[in-house]
Amino acid sequence: MSANFIKLDSVEKLENLIRDSHTNPVVLFKHSTTCPISSSVYQEISQFNGDVNLVVVQSARDISSAIAEKTGVRHESPQAIILKNGAAVYHASHFDVTADEVTKTLADETD
């Protein structure tokens, strides 16, 4: 099992994901390529079995800012956010991000 990382590289794609979250929950992961904590959490979220929309904060600050603006979830990195019906139903940062918690939250949201 491993995550299917999908690079999120435009605000337009983010808006599509927010729209898609009305049908299926969407996982977002903000990652910093220069932070050792983020590298460790990236390895953890890699254990999640599903799609993870990856925002590399160094190259996508506009997207990261748009996520914070559209969800009301303050920016942190690393950070995982699950969207459902256009809203954040889960968010965690740093070592609170676990593949098991993302999996559990998605299972709860699809019941």
C-alpha cells in the first residue's frame, strides 16, 4: 500500500477538488521540501492507501494560501486536510498527521 500523490499546481485544480469533494472526500497534503519534520510526515502519509493531492509549499504558495482562505484552516506545513462538501472535515499538522487517522476519517465520512 502506498499513497498516490497527485501534484496540485493550480488554484483552478484546487477549485475543481473542492467541487469534487461534494461527491467524494478529498485529501490535501501541504509539504515543505526543506523541512525535516515535513519529510518525516511525508513518509508517514505515504503509507495511506489512496489519492493524496500534494501541495509543495515552496512552489505553490498561492495554492497554499487559497486553501487557507477557502477552508478557514490556518496554514501549517506539513499539514493534511480532508475536504467534504466543500469544507474541511479534518485537519492536522506536523506529527499529528498519520496515515491511520486519514484512513479512519475517510471511512467515517463515507459511512
